[in-house]
Amino acid sequence: MKDEAKDITTQPIEAQAGPDGEAVTKTLTSKTPAKKKRVRSGKAKAADANAALEARIGHGFADPNLLMLAITHVSALKSGRKRGDSYQRLEFLGDHVLGLVVSDMLYHTFPNADEGELSKRLAELVRKESCADVAKSLGLLDDIKLGSVGPSADARLRKSILGDICEAVIGAIFLDGGHAAADEFVKRNWTERMHKPRRPLRDPKTVLQEWAQGKGLPTPVYREVERTGPHHDPEFRVAVDLPGLAPAEGTGGSKRAAEKVAASVMIEREGVGGGNDG
């Protein structure tokens, strides 16, 4: 029969005389204490989560409390704490830091753009939806600290404040690492968006007309080339003409839509600036 008590050890102790006078060596049995599993503390887990968040953001905080403040909603505050202990003040700061950095990016990237075009590009890049897109790409949705607002309200609230949280993170980075750190963060997350805006910045017909006037050419002329399809669902083919240039054509469900396509075709063909790609 195998001995299953593997954790029992024996060790000799001082020999003593037995009843018959012979030396008898007594042994002492002892049990080896079982190994205890290491249980990570709540602070250690929080530190790991914080490090992972910093890695996604791309900035190691000297003051981690700033980052925690940036992702804390008012609903998560305990009674007695001020609203200033939430992300709101950092959002105010981050909004203006973002505007400054993006304005500088636009100024140097599009040297031929006028004030009106720069303003439109800026408005597109700093709008809440754009900030929310950046926050989603960084995985900030699940990091937001909320109070007890209910499951359905929780999901809606997270999405609605995602853009605000992104701006608050920018504010926190600015306070923690200065302008250089905030500048790096914004450029890393907004440069591609700057070159590929989600929405057309200007009407292509306006762009083409301004370009033609700058070249001393008359206003572009649009003419219907063909109309096909049933009366309730027509399709128009329109051409745009400028002296000295080959016509450009476009199709659409309305004349105006077809004209925009035609103008866009000529803009791209002639390499006209001021469109989406600057």
C-alpha cells in the first residue's frame, strides 16, 4: 500500500535510553505547510488596468489621477463631491487644446487654403462626432466610470459623452505632459482624418467656379446630355463645359446631383485644389 501522506516528514531528535538501557532514537513528525495561492489586491488590478489604458492612449501619466478624472462622469461621484471632480473641467481645457493643435496642423498642411476653407476643415475635425470616433478607436467606451444609472441608460450615456471624454483625456495629457505631449497625441489620432474628411467640405460646383474665375475663365456651363428611366425615377447625364477644356460628365437622380458629379470629375481631372484633398 502506497503512503499517500507525502507532506509528512520525519527527523531524528536526541537519543534517549530505553527501558532495557539501550539507546532509542525518537523521531519527530511534522507537516509541511501547503503553499498559499497569491491573490492580487484590488490596487494591483487597478494599476494593471491603468497601465493598459495608458498604453492605448500612448501617454504614461506622471499623475495617474488626471487620467482617472478624465474618464469619470458626474454620476460616479459620491455625495458631497463637487462636479469639478468629474471630467468636465478637463473637457473644457481639452476642447481648446484640440482646436489649437488642429488649427496649426491645417495651417501648415494646406498653405493655399483661405480662412473660410480652414474654418470648415477645423469644424469638421473638432466636432463631437469626430472626437467620439477617436475615443472608440482607442477603446475608451468601456473605461468610462459611471454611477448607477441602469443598463439601458448606461449604454446611451457612454455613447453620448464619448466625445467629451476624448477632449477630457486631451486636457489631462496637456496638464500632465505639456503642449508637446498633447500635440503628439492629437497628431497621431487626427492626421489621417485631416487628409480624409468624412464629409465633402465644399460644393464641387462652387470650387470649380472659383477656380475658373481665378484662371480668367467664364462661369462653367452645365447642359443636360441625356435623360433615361421612368418618369418617377429618372437618371440624368449632364456635361460641364469650360473654354479650352474637354467637357466632363456626371450622372445622378436629379440634374443638380448630376451637375455636382460632373464638376467633381473636372476638378479631379484638372487637379483643382480646395476639394477634400486640399
